[in-house]
Amino acid sequence: MAETVLHLVRHAVHDRVGEVLCGRMAGVRLAAEGQAQAARLGERLARAAPDALWSSPRERALETAEC
């Protein structure tokens, strides 16, 4: 029987952290730090070789998932 592993990941840091709670706000993109975080996450997840990936449609979530 195959083991199922589920990784729950929140989007990386965006430009408005500490200013406002963005929630469902459109147009919020990753900050430079967030892009670096997402790249590191992508490297780690690549080693896990996931079969599938789902993301919120928010820009910051999609940017994180694309890495």
C-alpha cells in the first residue's frame, strides 16, 4: 500500500506584510524575500517529487507554487 504525504504550504512573504491583512485582496505579489523563499521551497519539494500541486488563484499563491 502506497503512503500518502500531504504538504500544506502558505504563500511566501508579500510586499504588504506588516501593513495590512490582505486576505482575498487581488494584486498582492511576492516581495523579493518571498521570491527567495519560494525558490527554496521549490528546491525542497522537488526532492519529494509530488504527484500533484494545488494552489489558490491569488497572485502570491500562484507565484509561490510556480517555483
